[in-house]
Amino acid sequence: MLRSSLVALSFALSVGSFSPLALSADTIKLGMTYPSSGRYKEQGIDEARGAMLAVEEINASGGVLGKQLELQLENSAAAPEKAVENVQKLAADGAAMLFGGVSSAEAIAAGKEAAKQKLIYFGTLTYANETTDEEGHRYMFRETYNAWMAAKALAFYLNQSLAGKRVFYITADYSWGNSTEASLRTFTNTTDTTQHQVVKVPFPKPKNTDLENALVAAERSGADVLMLIQFGEDMATALNMANQMGLKNKMTIVVPNLTLGMAKSAGASAMENVIGAVPWCWQVPYMYGYEKGKQFVEKFTSRFDQHPSSAAASAYNIVYEFRDAAERAGTTSTDKLITALEGHTYTGLKDPQTWRDFDHQSVQSVYVVKGKKRAEVLADKYNEDFFEILLNIPGTVAAKTREEWAATRKQAGKLAQLQ
């Protein structure tokens, strides 16, 4: 259910048509701030699709606490200041909870404003460790994994396959990029910046010359591995440049955090043999036999004529997790929702995940993947079979321990409990 016919029309143009649903004055409003424009729009629009599908299913089955859900959508363009404005607007309009975002800077800013509004904010696509570490608070819940988890999972592959190799980092210079680099250096024993060099690329909106200069430096370094810590269209641009420069013939390319949207933007040729990590991809339910995941993929592809990404899956999970928490609590009161979520284990579209009580991180499996050959990608009905799953690392292995989390908080001058 959409807030207005104007929003419904603009949403339909971006994400496809939904069956019309009658608005009611007595609804539970969910506020979503997400980028429907800008460099991260591919991921943002997919989030909105996943959320809308969940809302439609829940409303068809009776809603939440006897009320229908109403999804309110606001475009952030992935800008932190705009996300804050959106949170203020959505809270004023009566949202019972907030979610969304693509960049970590956006999610952290939106989450802090949600705390001021005494509302939960579910981070949908935010990988920076800081989101639930240094910047964590009791109103922030992260449904996806974090940079630490992705890096630790990747290290299981890299330390075997690329042991002793020199690594060159090209890092987006903001919270997610820097925390991803720091985590990877720790787990791959590449902390020596003289041997394992880095070029920091400006964020947001790096110029093509920034990316090109970084790639030239990587080539001249003679490194064996290129750690391309870029996201969204920036990653696609850099990866295509690397492909055109012939770097894939000289270096193993690793993109630590991948999404289906990023792979599509880069293209099948550029993605061949690229190593990365994902919290979920549409192949997972079929490889491991997760029925709910299969049903989601099939409903999504039927509706939108494309496969769902991890961003869509996370948003879909979040709406259901809100519903289930509200039903357990018997209310949409924020304090009681937080209590209902903390320590709860749920099964979404893969194996079980747990909302840890001390940091509100959803602990979950991490998948290490490799880009398939172009011919395999194009053999898929939607030309979207990009990822070969190499490893499945349990969340309990990948996630920080409570002691590690507390040490991070202490170093940042924060209490070892969420406020």
C-alpha cells in the first residue's frame, strides 16, 4: 500500500506494477529511505521491490496485528543528509519503523536520526563495521553482513589460493571502504603497506581519472592481487577499466562485497573469474535446498522479469522480521519491538540468522563467490547467472566475538553496551 497515487506512479515506473490495494486510514506505516537515483540506484530500486513484495504478501494474509501495512518511500540518492531529512519526514508521517539505505554513510546518518525519533532503523545494505560497532546504538539493526564477516570469509579462500602474494588495494575513502580494507589486511596478513600498497579513491562520485590513476598505480606495483574496494557503479566503471587495460591477465581481481546489480552493471565479460563475497544470491536456495528462498526467487522473477539481488532479499526479510516481532510483542511500540528482536533466531531465505542482543548484527552465513564464464552467464534466461559459490562460511565463524566487539567499542570511547 503506497502513501499516495503520485508515489505509487513513480514507484511503478521504477520497479514494475503491483496490483492496486485500497488505502485505509488505519494502517501500520513502514518508512523506507532508499536511492532511486544516483550511482547506487540499481541496489536501491531492488530493495524497494523486495520490500513491496513482502508488504503485498503480508497484507494478503491479513496484515499485522489486524492492520494492513502501508509502505512509504522516499528517495535518498544515497546522500546522508537527504536520508536524515527522509527519516524526519517519515517519522512525522507516523512510521512505526524505518529501513533502507545503500551506502554505510547514509545508513549511519539515518540510523542516528531514527534514534532521535525513538524508532528502529533496519540497515538493509550497509557493510561498514562501524554501523553496528563504533556507531552502533539500540535503535539500529543490521540485516545484512558486515565488512569484518565478508573479509574473514574471503580470507579462507585467499589465504589458501593466494598465500604469499602481493596485494594492491584501491579503496573508496569512507567508512565502508576503510573498514573493509582494515578487515582484509588483518585476516590476510597484508598489514605492511610498503609491500601491500594502497590508493585511496575519493568518495562519493570519484572521477574516472581517479579510478584510472589508481589502476595504473596497481599495474606498476607488480602486485599479484588487486583488491578493488569499490561499490555500485564505481565498481563497475573501475572493473571495466581494469578489463580494458588487461589487468585481469596479470592480477587476480577481488571485489570484497558484490551484489547482482553490480555484476549486471559491470557485465559478464568484466566479471569473469572475479572473486568476492555475498550475504545471499539467488543461486543459494537452489544449491542448498532452501524452500522459502526458492519461492521468493520465483515470485520475484515472475513479477519483475529478473532475478532478485541480496538487497531485495534483505529488504524482504526486514519487513517479515518487523511483522513477526510485532506479533510476538503484541504491539508496534519501539521498546517492545527491540526486546522481541534481541537474541531472536529467524529463518528467512537461507539458513537461520540471529539478531545478536549486544550489537544488533544479524549473524548469518557468508558466501565466497567467483564470476562465471560469460557463456554461462548468458545461458541464463535473464543473463544473470553470474556467481559460482565457492565457500559457505557459518556466521558464528565469520562474525566478531563479543570480546572483539567490546574492544572496538572501548577503543572508540564507547560503552560495551548499546545506548
